[in-house]
Amino acid sequence: MSPTRPVNKQNSQLGRKPTSHPLVEAVLDPNGLASQGILLLTGYLGPSPKSGHSRLYRDLSFATFSDIPDTGIVGAFRESPEDEFSLNCLYVKADSIIFTNSDDPINEMEQGPPKSAEILQALKSPTSPERHRQSICIAESVLFDESEIDELAAYLNKYINSKINSENKDEIVAVASALRKVIAVLPVTELPRCAEWLKAEKQTPPPLEMEVVKMITRKLQAALPEETSQLRVLNPLLIDLIQDYLNPRTLYKRYFGVTTGQAFLALALLRHEGFPHIVERLQRLTVRWFRTSLRRQARVIQLDLAARFTETRSREAITHMGPPLSDGGDSRQVDCVGSLPLTADEVQEIRMFIDELEQE
């Protein structure tokens, strides 16, 4: 017979009916937390690098954690109050946006990649401003059926027009995402719809103005329309941006360098008849880092157009992307060993690159 573990009669639970764990009862009680829209999360609580959040680690391996908005935490206690090393238990609002260390909301669309219909429903009936912004940002990476595009664009346009002049950083990020998605799903012939966001009287904030011009350029590069007469409404707006921003003082400001460069590229793709005359100002510009960056981007677009379109279709755009945008700089690759400090021009080029992609 195998040995048996002796029973301490004083602590023995023999003969007593087992009881439910109080935390389980709190969650499953029909009149308890769930009915009040409250989640119960457990783990080990610590500080979060996300402003206004607390971090809850799943276990002491610290491999998995969640960042929880402080505004969503409505109560907290320890599983064993007398044990300072016991689990933290948090009561959290069910509609809080909680991110895991893979930056995916743990309480949103857990059954796999979000579906377009789910996104549209979330945009139609947002439960909170945070959820609304989250749905907009998720929508940017989701493919929508052609039958859903008009409805999606309507929701996004409504948000853009209501928040485009917001000073709230989270709302600016959501508007930038909405702008990129709206322009991405537009047929290239409907790009004039973007004109409203580029008008001076609209006072579109610089980071969002940059997103609009950048996406116009990307759309033109992707589609390279053979006929651009219907897009002429964009030409004077892009020219105005260049005339306002093409000076050393303004180009050094955040976002303005990217916006100006993208305006040049868009005009080249539109094959604007007066483009060579506009570029005369560029040739006189003494800001070397800007000209170098623009030349590099123009060369990338040249190669892309030549690879994807016939010579007949791409010749004029490629010509515009060459002279006058290419000013004879040396584009050879140089390999070196060791390290050298970056020049001021190189630092500014890097900053311009970061500005362009930061919102994405």
C-alpha cells in the first residue's frame, strides 16, 4: 500500500461542503460585476510607460502584461490582504481600451482579425470616444468590400470634419488615420474631394495637412492617371503650399518640409504644365538637405513608375521626376567601415523622414 499523507485534524476540511472562490462568485453573480459593465482582472500591478495607464503583469515572468487606463480602474484590492506578495485584483470598466504587450486590445475582437462589418458597426455605434478612435485606427488596416466603401467613407469623413481642428493628441492621431483611409479608398478621379482640406481658410493643422498631401502623392503614384484634367483643382492648392513653405525658416519647422516635398512630387505626377517654372524656386533654394531628400524620393518614384507602367504612359511623369527635380546630385552608393558623426543636413533629413511616418 502506498503511503498516505497524514491529515491535520485541526485544519481538515473533511465533511464540509466546498465553497466557491469569492472572486468567482463576484464575477458570476447575476446581480454582480458583469451586470454593471465591470471586469475583474488579476495579476501583478506596476507602473506603465503609457501616460495615464497602469501595467498589470499576468505572472512574475513579466512576459505578458496589459496597460490599463487609470480612468477605467474603479476599484482595487489584494487577493490576500495579509500577504503583500499576493495578486492584485482590479475592477475595470468593461469598455476600457486595454492593450497587451503586442498592442492589441485584449477585450476587442478576440476571435481573430477584425471583420469589416464589425468595424462599420463599431463606427456606427461607438460606446465611448476611446472606442471610436480605436475603431477608426483599426479600420485603416482592414480590407472593405466595395459595397461598404461609401458607408465607411461617410463615417470617417464625419469624424474628420468634426475633429480636424482638435488639439487633443489622441484625436489628431485618429483623424490622421481616417484621412489616410478615406484617400486610400477614393477612386483617383475623386481626389478633388481632398481639396477642402488644403484650403488656407480651413486651417488644417500641419500634421494633418501633411497626411493629405502625402496620400494624394501616394494615390497618384499607385494609379498614375492617364488623364489629369479632372484633377486640376488640386494644382493651385499645391502651388500655394509650395509658395508659402519653400523658404529656409519654414522648411525647418516640423511637418512643413514633408508637406512641401510631397506637394512637388504630386505636381510632377499631375504633369502640371507650369511645373518647370515652379521648380525654378527650388533650384535657387540653399537648403541642401531638402533638395537632397526630394531628389531621392523622386528617383524612387521614377524607378517604380518605370517598373509598373508602359513607357508611353509613364514617360511624361518620369520626365517631370527627373529634371527639374533631379539637380545632378551624385546618387552612387558609398560603403564605409567605421563611424562618423552625422552632418546637420543628414540629421534634418532623418527628422523629415520621421515626420512623414510618425502618425502611421
